[in-house]
Amino acid sequence: MEHAGSVNSWAALAYLVAGACFILALRGLSSPTSSQRGNRFGMVGMGIAVVTTLLTHAPVIPAIAVGSLDGEDHHALLSRLDGVTLVEILAAIALGAAVGIVTARRIAMTAMPQLVAAFHSLVGLAAVLVAAAAFLNPVAFRIVGLDGAILPVSRIEMGLGVAIGAITFSGSVIAFLKLNGNMGGRPIMLPGRHLINLGLIAGILALIAWFTQDQSAWVFWTITVLSFAIGFLLIVPIGGADMPVVVSMLNSYSGWAAAAMGFTLHNPAMVITGALVGSSGAILSYIMCRAMNRSFVSVIAGGFGAEAGPTGGGTAIDRPWKRGSAEDAAFLMGQAEQVIIVPGYGMAVAQAQHSLREMGDLLKKEGVRVKYAIHPVAGRMPGHMNVLLAEANVPYDEVFELEDINGEFAQTDVAFVIGANDVTNPAAKTDRSSPIYGMPVLDVEKARTVLFIKRSMGGVGYAGVDNELFYRDNTMMLLADAKKMVDDIVKALG
């Protein structure tokens, strides 16, 4: 008993250290300058948690040893390491590590939002599988009472874990399909969706309450099936403009699912990690909703309040517009005192961030002040543009958030927009029929000249609406692949 207590004490201390590393990781990730250090803290913490779990839960095989003492036989219950199971565990870890390393090295930055959504789905599915394993073999999870039934508190943990995990899985799959282009970015409004969603949520909660009194298999599996369904129904009505919030929200769900399963597995590291991920994801979702002038409740309720009526125009508007060239853009920016660059998803698709940084360096050599304006939901996930600019070694002190730079556009000579459509659309301020109405946008139209890089005039933004900015008198359209256009501007500046 003394030895077991010693082991548990060391395990508790190790998990505490891992939890502290996770907190330091979140702190580091809050700033671009400390993000690498934060990642290292997260890796160290996860390594400590995994090794501690393997040491304290090593698979063993009970064995009966027979000995002789004073002429009498004595039986002792001993155990030995289960080598086969241990090899299987280590092989699974190695396989997962190999998949993760290969994926991280090969994934394009443009596909990072899809990758995040896919990882969230795996966390949700893992929570469902753990809950199912605990339900099917509760003795192995030490969650049975003296009467052989699953403990009521464990049933609550299992019910919540499988519900949140299933919602996370199916919701993340839909988010992946939307982000990957397999589904349209426009909201899919199902008839009576609010009534259906509320009814399913109420039914799931009622079944979880019933599960505490009756551990019949039909109750558990019905909770699972309904949760998969509600995850699908919650994400389908959410449009492209809100997808960054959805990614953050699903991140929060995956954290809470992991925390619930941590209780089932009696693993404090999972509880700590899940709570950190869940709470930080919820806070980030709330902050982003405020930045978009969206109701947090309406977004997590699955497009509550969004209507299936007019969308502000899903096709390009047939109006006069001005076309410019790389030479025109180079001349205008070379004569400017200040240029504000607004990157968007189009820059990510073209992988133009390195060329953009080179263009900025050339402008600074000409005495032009260069700044970068980042909208909170530019791209397909929180911080997407910040990561791309950091990859291109753009100085952190030149990158500004919307609220810090929006007031400068009126005193700016050139606003250079590269693939940022919805977050620069003035219709968000005036057109009540637009799906992005009320969302704070970058006031690029107030600059003396707006240079807008776009592949063609035929497409629309991810939210499915055309941009009124294209047709303003002070806007010059630069129609080309973003990287090619920036490279041509760099040549003209040189």
C-alpha cells in the first residue's frame, strides 16, 4: 500500500507539472513573439502526461505463484507486464506520431483550417469511443458499485462525454466539408430547424437524466445517435462568414469532451487539459463574436436568427469598375506616404505572403510607411493571417488588429487589399439584407486609393455576396493570381 501511495503521489505531481506546462503554453500562444516558446511548453507537458499515464497504467497479467514455507504451500497473487498489449500501445503511439509528423510537414497553410476541423473531429470520436468502452466494460474502468451497476456519477460523466464528443465529431465533419469546398459556404436553412434543434437538445438532456436511473443499452446508444444528429444540424445552417467562430467553438467542444472523459478514466491530466482547451476556446469564440457583432448564443445555436431570404446578392454586380496593372500599382504605392496592406484568404491560396513581404521591404526603402491590417476573421480560422505573415518574417510591430488601425485608413494614401473580400465589404454597414450586415469591417474604402487583387470579377466572397468596394470611384482592380500580381509589382518597384 505504501508503494502504491508513493506512485500515486508522484503521478499527481507529474500531472500537476503537465498542467502548469499547458497553462504556460496558452500564455505563450497569446503573443506572436512568444508563440514558439508556448508550443514547446505544450509539447513538454503532453510528453510528461503521456509518459506518466503509461507508467501508472502499464498493462499487466495477473498470475498465481505457488511457494513452500515450513512444509506448507502458499499462494500469492502476483502480476507480470503484459508485453503484447504494451507493444500494441507503443505501436499505436508511433503510428499516430508518424501520421501527425507527415501531415504537419505536408499540409499547406491554406488547408490548415480543414486540418484543425479534422483534428477536432478525431477528439470528439475518441471521446465517444472511450465512453462506449466504459459502458461496455465498466469493471475495467473501475466505475461500478457494490451492486455491480455503473455508479450514477459515472453515468453522468459518460452521458455528457458521449453527447459532447458526438456533437464535436459530426459538427467538425460538416465544418471540414464546408472549409474544404465539398459543401457550399452559404447557410443551409432547414425548415423548422430551431424547433428540431431545441427538441433534440431537450431529448438528449432528458435521456442523460434517465440514464442515471436506468443504464439500459438503448438509453446510452440513443443519446449517442441523437448527439451525432444534433452536431450535424447545428453546423449546417452556419454560413461561411461565421466559419472562423465555428472552428473556435468546436475547439471548445473538443476540450469539454476530453474533460468529461478524464473523469471517466480517472485521469487528472485529461481533466486539466480539457478544461483549459474548453474554456479558452469558449472565451475566444465570445471575443470573435463580439468582433463580428454576432450573438454568441445565436452562433452556437446553429445560425439562430439567420434567415433563408435575401442574401444581398450571391453573384457579381454588373456595374462599371476600373482595372489597373502592376505598373499602376507600383507607381501609386511608390508615391505614397503610407500604405496599409490588408491580407485575406486569397493571399493564402496563392501563397503570396513571401512576395508581399518583399514588396513591403521595397516600399520601406522608398520611405513609405507600411502597415498590415488584420481582421479577426480574415481567412478560415482565428489567427490565420497572423500565422502566414509570421511565416514570411513580417515584423510583428507592423501588424495591427482591426480596432487599432481602422481609424488610419482616412489618412492613408493606398489601401492594398490582397484577397480579403467579406472583411472589406462596405455592405456590412448599410445593407440590412446582407448576411454580413452588422459585422465590423476594415474601412479600406476611406483610403485615397484602394488597390484590390482578385482573380476575376465573376466570383464572390465566402459568405456568398459581392463586394461593393469593387465599384467605388477610388478603387482600382488588379485582376490576376495574387502571387503573380505581387511579383510583377515587385519587379516594377525594382
